[in-house]
Amino acid sequence: MARITAGVACSHIPALGVASDFDRTGEAYWAPAFAGFEWTKAWEAAEKPDVVILVYNDHASAFDMKIIPTFAIGCAEEFQPADEGWGPRAVPVVKGHPDLAWHIAQSCILDEFDMTIINEMDVDHGLTVPLSMMFGKPAAWPCRVIPLAVNVVTYPPPTGNRCWALGEAIARAVASFEEDLNVQVWGTGGMSHQLQGTRAGLINKEWDNRFLDGLVGDSDALRHIPHIEYLRETGSEGIEMVMWLIMRGALGKTTRELHRHYHVPASNTAVGHIVLEPVA
């Protein structure tokens, strides 16, 4: 049977992708940000996941104000890197896993989650930057990827509680899939940051690290954080952290921390990263 073996969370800061693409990761400014992912690269090479369910948000590349799905799952054979205004990133095409994706869609819909099924979609930095951080610059990504896009751009975004519950539903779906697969769930986005207005550049290190602490162990307190707290404490874009709760919900009652990295600044934002495994 398919099994979820680990959860990974990380920021998807577009400037990290630029630094990777143009071989600037060793520069003094960028080196500390990338150093925290060296452990994970080695770990991923050893773990060899078959499939990554990658939770991210689209940045007006696949969706716009005409169509705003709350939860959208990519069921296609492949997903091209999106052109975000300066040409597509020079990264491999993302290969999907349609059989598992359709199974998750069916299972979650019958589990009373209204999933939007996407059969054609380009994927932007929200999805490709985490792949670069975890896998470097391979000729092809070493695993299949199921994109799970979440609306955290336009009001109203889903609650943390709903995201956690979706993670639990995804875990049930994966456990009922008959193929023997090593599956990881990644939550991306965040941490604290605001890109506009009088609070542009806001970073709340204390809150960020409490959030990282809350992902470890058996507490589910994070699922009950209200939207207004994310806005007040972590800036207008900090709401992206609800996507990490889909990953956490998929790991079950208790988790163990394998690795953590937190660095400020990276393009005026906080880089957050954690690797968790479920505890039976």
C-alpha cells in the first residue's frame, strides 16, 4: 500500500530560485540561506520518494480573478514551468502521477472536500523553488509530483483547521491506494513576510519559531490560529503558512523533527524549513 513517510515544509521565495538558476548560491548573501538545505538534499537522495504531494499557491500564473479555486489538485501527466513575466525557469518539466492524483481527488471529494480537478496547468515558483531547494539542479526531478494549489492570495483563504483536516483526508486517500509508493507531503510558502504597504519587510522571528515548534509533537493547536493572527503577527503574506498545516495534518497525531532551518533575511523575508516524520 502507499504510505506517507515524511513531511517537508519550506519557503518558496522566488529569489531563491533566481540564486539557484544563476549559480549565486555560494555568494555571501545567499550561502547561509542555502546551507540549511544541504542536510535535506542528502536525506532526500537516501529516502528516494516515489511521489511528492506538493502544496503551494499559484501566483496568477495558472489562475486569475476569473477562477479562484480554494483547493485544486493537478491530475495531469506533466506540468510545464510557468512564464511569470521573465520567461520560464530553466528547470525540468514536472512529471505528475495521474493515478494517485485522481485517487486522492475521488477519495477527498467523497470525504466531503470540494476539490477542483486540474488537467492542464503551468506551475510557477511556488512549486518549482521548493523542488530546487530539495533536489538541486538535476536533469530531471527524481520523483513524481502531484501539485495541490491552495488559495492564499484572495480573500477568503481556507482556515488552518480546514487545511489540517484536508491533510488528514489526503492521508486516508494515500493509505487506500494499492500501489506500493513512498509518498512525501510538502507544505510551502511563508514564513512571516509582507510585500507591500507601510509594514513591507515585516519579519517576526519569535512567532515563526513558535510556529515551527508547534509542528513537532502531538499538539494540534496550530490548526486553530485565526486568520487575523497571521495577518497581525506575520504580515499580509504570512497566511501562506496554513499550507504547511495540510502537510502536518497528513502526518497523523504525532511527529518527530528530523531537521530544521531558519534564516533571515532572504529577499526581505524569512526562510523557514523543517523535515518531519510521523510517529506511529
